[in-house]
Amino acid sequence: MNLAVYDATGKKVGSYEIDQAELAPRINKQLLHDAVVMYQANLRQGTFRTKSRAEVAGTTKKMYRQKGTGNARAGSKRSGVRRGGGHIFAKRPRDFGWRMPRKALQSATRMALASRLADEEVVLVEGLSFETPKTSAMAATLQSLGVSGKTVLVSAEKHDGNLWKSARNIAGVSVSPVAELNALSILQPRAIVMTTAAIDAFREEVKRRQAGSRTASARKQGGRAAARSRSASKTATAAAGEA
């Protein structure tokens, strides 16, 4: 996959070669869905609370006698079927948060970026740096890149205070260093603006984790082979003793 690289004025200054399979050999939509639902659930405050019939104001005296009035049977005014009564199933504060395995979330992040790259929804820029915070300069850059008026994620290699301050007052624009990206932040906006240094850092992190996984797998296989060897040695020793 060959992506165009632009400068801050929107002029094409080069190209960037990347293989989608390097980030994610396949896209698992169910995993992406689960990850997004998890992040959204963790954002819920869960601080709601309503009153039950035991908490609303009102007497518990029976409203009128059981028989002889022609009305339906009625008890307390606090009943949930009456105006001013309590909620039948009153809401209580709760925590909606839950967690997925760390490696699953890391895989979902890689799949999310790979899918956005495949859909040509990532704009690469040579660099985004501001000497001082300047919202108008950031807005002009987004206009030049053709993403103005959309929800945009701007991702740099590291946290840049001037970049963040330049974009924080633009509606729909969020700024995040590449180390803080996740499946929700990548899939939520309509467009993504990344610096070449940011995508390089993302690829390096993917390679580092893959190398670590291979090392751990090799270590685990070596441990199993050693355990089998010790078991075979003990068996042979026991057989020799019996002989």
C-alpha cells in the first residue's frame, strides 16, 4: 500500500509504503465490536438514582376501603402505578465497566488502524509542529488537508503541548499521541491525520510486541521440552531400579 505524504499546506511531498498485513493479517469485526463496546461502557458514569416507593413522600395508609366503592382495589399512595409514587424498579448507582484481555485490546488497536488504512481514511503529514499555540494555523492545516468540518483524530509521535492547545478549541478535533491510541479513538472519527513519525512509532511497537511474543513462545516450548526430558529421565531411572 502506497500512501501520499503531505506537508502542512496540503502539498504532496512524498509517499509512504506500508503493508496492511504487517499491522493485522486479518480484520476481526467481532473483536473490534467487543473492544468498542468495552471502551464505551467504561465511559459511562453510572451515577443515576431514583426513589423507590419506600423513599417518596406520602402516607402508607390505605386510600379507601377494599370493597363497596366501585373503584379498583388500592393501597398506598406511594405505589408506582400512581402519580407521585416511587419507581417500581428504582435505579441505583452502578459500575458498567469491564475489561478485555490486554493482548486482545492490542490486537484490536492494530486491526482498527489497518482497517482505516485500507479504507483510505488516514492522511499522512510530514510533520505537525507549532512554535506557539495557534488555533487558526491548525484550522488552516486541516482545511488544506481536506478534513475540515469532520470529526478528526490528530496523532503525533509524542505529546506536544502546542499542538494540543492549537486543536483543543476546534469542534470535533481530538489530539492523541500514538502511544495512547485504542480501537475506539481510531474508529470513532471520520478522518485520521497522522505524522509519518507517529506511524513509524506505531509500526516499531508492533514489531517489538511480536518479537516479544515469539520469544515468550519459544521459552515456553523450551520449558515444556525440558519438563518432558526430566519426566523421561525419571521414568528410565525408575525402570532401571526395578530391574
